[in-house]
Amino acid sequence: PWKRFGALGVLHCNLDADQYETDSKLQEIRKKRGYSCQDIITVSPEKLPNYEHKIRSFFEEHIHLDKEIRYCLDASVSFDKRRLLQFLRSVDIWVKKGDMIVLPAGSYHRFTLDNNNYVKAMRLFVGEPVWTPQDEQHIRIILRITRPFVGARKQLHHSEVFINH
């Protein structure tokens, strides 16, 4: 099922989440792709301050100017990514323990927890983390700028891989 997400620019690999602190494959990916910063977030009513507010904001569709890189360390979560060429349709991407995904910069998305209301994830960044989702005005500007390049972006993402073996 992951191959069909590649057409949307979503990258995926599966790693050993139980060994994330010492996983050489994760270290190789980080080095090769320039993921220089990371943090670990636990999203649950017990662990995340201001949980109700934050979970609502995660579920609101938004975009970021940078790629969104997430590595699921425990439980599962659903990312809902809008298809660029079919504005009213979206696809659900179920991410489970061990899955690392990269959503392309400038793509509409949101996420929700499964019925367990819990996920532990590593957030990775190229450079300093940027947490600000873009508002509607910025979204329109980004779409105007990126729309002519949709075909080029598709080709680029099809050729991207986490590690060449």
C-alpha cells in the first residue's frame, strides 16, 4: 500500500522502533537526508499539556513550509493528506510503530490518534524546528507558487529514497 503514497510525494520506511536510540539505519537516514534536529513527543491526555486544545489543532487541516518527518515509536496514528490535484479528496495514511514518513513541504494534512488516544513519535527536522502551521493567506500564496511545479515535484519524489542499498 505504501507505493501508492509515493505518487503523492510521501516517503516511507520501516525501522526497529524498539532500538531507535542505537539504530544504525536511523542514523544513516538522518545523516544522508540532513535531519539534524529531533525531539520525542508523547500525545496522550496524561502526557501532553493542554491535550484537548492541541489535539483539535492537530486535526485541523494545515500545511508547513518544511517537510513533516515523523517516526512512530509506539502505537499508531492516521495522517490525512489532501491530494494536490483533487482538492476535495484526501487519503488516509495509517502509520504504525516503526513507520517513518515524510510528507512533502506545502502539502495539506492533518492527523488524529487511533482509539487508544496515544502515540509516541520522533519528530525530525532539517535545521532548527519550525512549528508554525501556515494560515489561509499563506496557503494561497504557496499554492500559486508551487502549482506550476507539481509535475516536477512528482518526479523528484519518485526518485527519492531513504537509503540506497
